[in-house]
Amino acid sequence: MPPTIRAFYFELDTGIYVCSEEIPIKTANELLHHFHISPPVSTTKPWGPDGTYAPYGVTLSPTVPVKDWKDGEVPMYDRATSTWSMTTVATPRLYLVEQHCFYSGRQIWPERPTFSLNRLFENIPKTSDDPIQTWIDHFISKESFLYQFKGPGSIRKDLKQRLKTISEIAHDLYKKWDKNIAYATTTPLMANPFDYHLHADMLGYHIRRVLDEIASLLFVEIFQSWLKASGESIYLDEFAPLTTESNTLQSLQDDLFKRYKKDSTIAAHLSLLQRAFQGSNSKFPETIRTTNNAVKHAFHNSNSRGQLGTNFPTIVALGKPRGKHQKNGLIEYSHSLPQILTGLEDFLIDLSIRVSDLRATGDVNLKKKYLSDHHDILVYDDVY
């Protein structure tokens, strides 16, 4: 890949540091050259070599490291001396990027795990030489009450095909990453990160749909006796409400069971459902939920489509936290593909153990050691 450098921008009228990004050194020097020989005369019109750059000055002189910034101070640039100094300002306009990275709790790269579920056989008896089929057989082992909601046979086929598709897309992503890295090193114009990201988006979509389906199936299983007794046709169609703190289960009860908002039996069932679904660690499903939401909804996400992980294949999305669209700040969901694949396997294997407990005892034993116990979301702050 061509050598890159972080270019530092500042607002022309105030000199306040606004953003920086890694760009090729040649491009950075061209920017700097154009800014010096023909600086813009207005801070409200686009400016740059091709008329598309934002109205900011640019310098290659680095700012003070973010960790050394004091509250209420931001770097300001002195064009006369080409230096930065920390200055107290009332309303600094900063572009804060918080990076979230999923970590399974163990180092994986340079190994290239794919999604196979072979590790399932360490915990669950074989019903097939295909571990994905074994997982399906274990998870959907009873006709139960499903027929009133949808055909159990269709569910089995849908889940199995999605899990196999996840495995196939993972193989494709490794190949596409290798090809793009090779192009970026030799012929950069041939690199196509957008194609890579579209396939990464498909991977995230199918993982989310699998988690949604799991949540629905667990809901029907746990609420089966109540649904039979009440004659209600209520079901949960997404996993997101189960990954948040327990005090939001009341909101879920209010939404799904409008005539039973204060029913303690329903509250107990919802608590059991949450424990059965997420176990004691919701970091993996939360990673899928937030990343997938950014891909689907975030206005800023297209800005991440040209990125390509240099050290290992990544799944990247750029979005704003809910309720913060009027404030500065973005979150970059930047996850290692191998970590995500391992995290998904951990989650599904753990789930099969919790389901076994649920069917054997009517409860879930969260005191057991689970593969997902050490899952984490590492958070890094950077100011651009």
C-alpha cells in the first residue's frame, strides 16, 4: 500500500483543530502545496485542488497527543510559526470518533477461522457429521408450539441455509481481502474495498437474522404453556430487546403484552428468556446489533466504504449513537473478521448448553464456564 500520513486540518477563521485522516503522503503534500500557494479567501465555499475539499487549512505538523489535552482546551494552529498550541475555547468544534472493536478474549490472527461449528462436538452429541446440522437438530428438537406460528420444517431449512451462507461468505471475504491487499500494494487503482464491504454487510445481515430467529424460537418455547392457556398469538421477532439491561424488560412487556403489563408470570418468563438468550455476557449480540444498525441506517456509514483493514480483514461501519444526531461524535465499529466468526461460534455453542439446561431444569445455569465469558468490546477514543 502507498505510504500514508495523518494530515491535520483547522478552521480558517478560528484555527481550531477539526479533523485528521490517513491519506497518501503524495496527496497530503499536494494539499499542503495548494493551500500555501493559493489559500482560500472564504470559509464558506468549497476549496481545494479540484474544488471539492472542505474550507479547512491543512498542515502536516502534528498536534499535541489527545491524551495530553486538558478539559476545555483544544489545539489551535499558528500559521506564522507552523505550530500548534493548546488554547481554552468556549465551544470547541471537535470531531470525536470512538472506535469499538469486538474481542473474543483470545488472540486469533494470523489463523483464519471460518464458521464451521466443529467445536460444538466437544459439548453436544453428534446427530450428523455436519456440525451445523447437529446444532439445528439440538436447538429445534421438539415440535412444541411452533406450528401455530410457522412451520418447524421451514425454520430448520432457513437456519441451516443461513449458517452455511455465513460460512461461504466468510471464505469469500478472506479471498477478497487477500486480493485487495495485493492490489493496494501493486496497483492501487484495482483495489475495490466497496465490493469487500458489501459482502461484509451480507455477513452481518445473516448473523443478525440467525440471532433474531433464535430469540423468536426461545420466546415460543419459554412462553409455550402461557400461550396455550391464554390463546394469544404473541411472539418476539428480534433479539435486540434481550441484549440490554434487565430494567428494559418492562418496556418489552409493555409493548408485547399490552393487556398484561403488570403480570409477574410474564415478567419472570421474560427474565428467563433474556438469560437463556444472552447468558451472562451480551457483548457479541450487542456488537452485531450496533454494527448492523450503523450499516442499515447511519448517514455517515458510506464514509467507511473505502477503508480496508491492512493487518487483517475487518468489518467496519460508521454511525452515530442513538439520540446524539445533534451532537459531535461518531462511533466507528471496527471488528476483526476472525474475531467475529469465533465470537459467533462461541455464542451458538454456549446457547446450545443453556438450552440443554433450560429443557432439563426449567432454568439456566449462568454459573457454568462459557466460551463467551471473556468476550469484550474494546473502546478507543480518537479526535479527528
